[in-house]
Amino acid sequence: RKDNMIASIEWTSDNKVKMIDQTLFPHKLEFLEFDDYRDVATSIKVMNIRGAPAIGVAAAMG
């Protein structure tokens, strides 16, 4: 990954899944952090996480 690129999803050093809040993007860039699979599932349901690739990766990581 190049230094000027933003990771849309990552596994943090404290074992959390960090993703872009897609309800705000592209107008505002904020991240959500999850440490429980139930929070990931809720975030998919309320569409903070959208699109097949993002949902698939979030489900696999969370």
C-alpha cells in the first residue's frame, strides 16, 4: 500500500476491525471500530458497511 492511500478496512494492533463509515462517505471520512462480531452484523444491517466486497471482508474479519 502506498503511503498516501487510506485503508478502507484494517485489523488494528488491539484486535479490532476498523472500517470506513460508509453512511458519511464521501462527504466526511470517519472510521468505525468493532471488537465484537455482533456489532459488525448490526453495522451491516444499518448499512454503515455496504457493498458486497466490504460486507464479505467485514464478515470474515468480524
